[in-house]
Amino acid sequence: MMFLKDLSYDGERFTTLSYEEGQRHEETYSFLRRREQTAPSSGVKIIQYIITDDAESSLEKIGSQLYSSSFSPEDWIPFDIVYQEIIPPEA
């Protein structure tokens, strides 16, 4: 399934706009943050740009929400990934 979002910035806030099953979804965030990591097992480098309202939490904590089945809803940090680049290791 393909899912598209429109991203805009008004000089203060980032806004995403999307439609899913005929429903309009709009979210706003204050901060654009860059997250970069290299997977130790494969050497693949991942660069992500994340928008969020949480300037204090580590990007690792925000990213761990994607892969953790034990993350509690009370600790959820709203965010959205607006760009992602996957770079294979150099030979």
C-alpha cells in the first residue's frame, strides 16, 4: 500500500496532511530533527528526518517506538518521519 502525506512549513510549525479511507488527517509539530544510525550487523546507514513536538527526548527513544512491542501508550511521543534514506555499505 502506498501512503502519501503533504508536508508544509509556515516558518514556525510543520504540518502533515493526508487522506486515509476518505478521512482527512492533519498533524502539526514544532521541531524537525535528524536521526542517523548504522546497523551494526549489515553496515547499512539510515538517515531520517523526524518532526515532533518533543525537543528533549532522545531520537533513539523516539525511534524505538517503531520497533518495540512493549512501549506503553503513556510514554508515546508523537512524531512523523518525513524523509528517510537508506545507504548500503561501501564494498
